[in-house]
Amino acid sequence: MKDWENRLVIPDGKIAEFQTGQNFRYFKLIAHPIKHNILSNVAIDALGYNDTTPGPVIVVNQDEWVYLEVENRMDHPTALHVHGLPKPNTEDGNPAIEPTPTIQPGQSYTYKFQAWKSGTFFYHSTHDFQSNLGLVGAFIVLPKQEYITQDFIPDRDFTLFVQQWQIEQPELGKVVPGVYKPNKFDLQPNFFTLNGKSFPTTTPMNVRLGEKVRVRFINKTSSPHSMHIHGHSFKVVEVDGFKRKNLYDDTISLASGKRKDVEFITNNPGIWPVNGTRTFHQSNNGEALGGMVTRLTYTH
């Protein structure tokens, strides 16, 4: 739905470009090595889609067909899976188990499936820990027009994609500038990002008084996380694309693979932290304040 689509906001990210036809959208993702700044003075030799990690947010309308071409410009094979959206076995993107192709270096494959269910999903590589190195991105299916009313649509609809990185540093509690190759096994993460950035380089979520705001939290890391919005209680409206009723909270838990959509009314002006609640996750290698922190900022 175009009206809702125009209200999507991706701080520090972007929405994927597409071509459209009769009830379909065509997207192209290029998987390749990138240099990505998580802080102004710390960059990582990561993997990305279309020059960024997380990759661009794919947005479609419910019941549209999706043609998703993935081109492999890496030195290793890859494949892509859209997590949480059931689709034909041949289009699911896990070639180690399913009859779906491996995309070899220099090759492309176009996945074809229908976005029959609305909700918040994500896409990721299924090959050799590539998702831990950056091959992930959000995938949003907006509800059909007949299922919603104008007052159902949020004034602003934010996406926050959680990532974590294990980056070599000489000592804990200090950030040494440089360009680093993350450890793909990610067993001891020491940097934490929202939409690819660590605080203080995260871009605030700007709002105005009296708006209805939705925030889509997505976790494709190897660890559980929890997220808190200061100064506001919220309603959990969807979990993994399934609607929830009368579920209110101020902190949510995000296991690996989970997506939770929350909504609230902006009724408490100020500049408010939005952050992971684990203390170390609010730091950059133990140097605070940093990590998985951004701001909800009221503007005039």
C-alpha cells in the first residue's frame, strides 16, 4: 500500500530499488565484499548486499509476486533465504538440504515466490557463516488494502536491524581505530550495531508529538537480545508476522530469528534512548556509551 510505504523510515539504511509490473516486483541484490564503517574510526571488511550491511530493505505488498535476483560477486558460493515467509521448496534458498540452487561465484539466480502473508521478515545468506559477516537484510510485506483502515497506518514506521561483531582489539575497554576483519564464528562479540551503526554514529529516530509510531525490531545474530524504549510504554502488535492483541510492555526479548513490531503514541517530548538492555551491548568493546543504542528524538 503506497500510503503506508511512504511512511517507512530506515535510519542509516535504505529501501531497495525495484521494477514493477502487473502484481509483481523485481529486485536485484549483489552480494560482494565491502568496507563498512560501524563507527567513524572503525571499519570492517564485511560482506554486503548492494554496498551495505544490512542490505537494503525489501518492501512488497501482500499477494504480490517477488522476483529476487541474487548475483554473486564473491569468491565463494552463496544462497539466499527469506526467513519466516513460507514458499515453495525450490525457492527457499538452503541448497545443503533443499532442491534449490547454490549460486556460484560470477553467477546469478532469481528466486520467485508470492508474498502471500503480511509481516516483518528478513533475508540472509545460508552459506558458511556469511550472515555473520553481513549478508542479511529486512524484508517487509505490507497488508492488503482491504485489511486496513487509514487510522491503522502508523505515521512513522521504523526498522531496526540488530547485528553483532567479533572484532580483534588489543584490550577490553578501549577502541583502537582501524579496519578489521570480523570473526565469522562470532562467539565473543564486542561490537553491536543497529542498522549497521554503533552509537554514537547511529542516526536518531525523529518524531513529532502526537504521532503513532511503529518500530520493527529484527534479530539475526547468534545471541538473544532485549530492547527498551525509554519514556514510553508500547503495544506489541506483531510477533514474527502474527498479530497480537492487548500485549503491552516497555522492553522486549528478541531471540535469534525473531521479529517484533511495537507501536506507541509519542506523548512524552524529549530525547530518549532506545537501547539493548545488556550493559556490555551498550558499549564498543567495553567503552561506553556505545553499541546498540540510538535515540528517539522529538522535533518541532
